[in-house]
Amino acid sequence: MSLNILVTNDDGLSAPGIRALVEVAQEFGQVYVVAPDSPQSGQGHAITLEHPLRLKEQRIFGPNIPAYACSGTPVDCVKLAKHVLLKNEDIDLCVSGINHGSNASINIIYSGTMSAAMEASVEGIPSIGFSLLDYSIEADFSAAKIYARKIIKQVLEQGLKETLLLNVNIPKLPADAIKGIKVCHQAEGHWAEDFLENTDPMGRTYYWLTGKFTLAKEDENADVCALENGYVSVVPSMHDLTAYPALNHLKFLEEV
């Protein structure tokens, strides 16, 4: 029995990264592609509420791979795939990416790529988000495809326990220079942000977000350090944002 695999991303249906992921995913089952009709990086878990959503079929991956451009966000893509396009089918795996640029550490919060995968996991679908640490439109995805293939194969064979969501980041290295895969935790870090101020041709002030990622501490078991040391990082992730260590401390609020 063929598996149904949903492929999505946040860089848009025409991004080189999603083509690379489709090429890998089709080795494991029937692929369906639903992706934004324009780049949606940094959209996080946004959904569309005030405008209608539209799907337009695009047979750009071959005659046997249904593909749709969605007018909404990455999360909208997953919702439409689950509840409209494949409402009478089981989705056995959702893969998102391959993203242009890192989604390690705190970047998972802002990432449309990871939010699409997370939405699928909320729906009970095993999901993997893939990101390559290369922002170039001409990025070489050959090593990323090798490791995406390895990870997808193992996940389908072994299954996922205690989580339905993996955040996979791949260093910008040739395949023979990558040391292997390291399962690790999310690094503690933040963006030191700034806004560049300027004036447009109409004399109006505008601001452009910029910033630098700052690692709070070195930790060899964290994803950022694994990537810096030449490993593919795999972080088991979840959508439960409860700070469990704080539960007992906050019992004093029950006595107010």
C-alpha cells in the first residue's frame, strides 16, 4: 500500500528547496504538494482569517505529483491539504522545506517552514522540517537530499515516539565533509535586533528589521553547536509550550 506524503514549505512552490524535497519524497510514496504562491518566510504559525483562500493546480513536478499553489500562509497550506484536498485520505508523513537558511535554536518560533510541519503534527501527522544553512537561491541541495533521504527512510521504518515533529538542520558543507547526524536539543539564543531607519522617495520614514543571532552559551548537545561542528542536527520538537518546571513554583497563585 502506497504511503501518502505531503510536501510543503514557506519559500513558495517554485523554490529550489521544495523541488529537492519532492525528488526525495517521491521515492517513498505518493507525493502531494501544497505550498504558498509567494515566499512566506518568517510567517510563523499565522493563519488567514479575513480573506478567502485559493488553490491553483500547478503540474510542475510531473504528471503523477499533484501540486497546488496556495494564496495563504504555510500553515494554511497544511490545513487545506488535510481538510480539503486529502480529506478522505490518510497523510502518512508531512515534510516541509528544504528551507533556504537555518531554523535552528529560536528560529523555530518564527519559521514558516517549521510552523507548517508543526501544524501537521498538531493534526497527528508525523512531520519533519528540513533546512539548509544556505540562503542563496543557487544553494547546492545535494548533501541535504542525501540526509533528507536517510532521515525520512528511518522515520518511516522506525516511527516516531514521544514526538511527531523533527526539526532538521543541515550545514552548508559537501556531503563528504558532514560528520553525520546528531540528535540534540534546541540551543538557547536570541536575536539582538535593530531597525535601520531611512526615507522613501515620497519623503516618508520607514524601518527595516536587521539583527544578529546571539548564542546564550556554548553547549555541545545543542543544535547550533552540532551544526558548527559539521553535523546535521535533529531536534525533537513539540507544540506544547508549557514551562513544566514552573508549575510547582506557581502554586502560590492558587491561594490568591
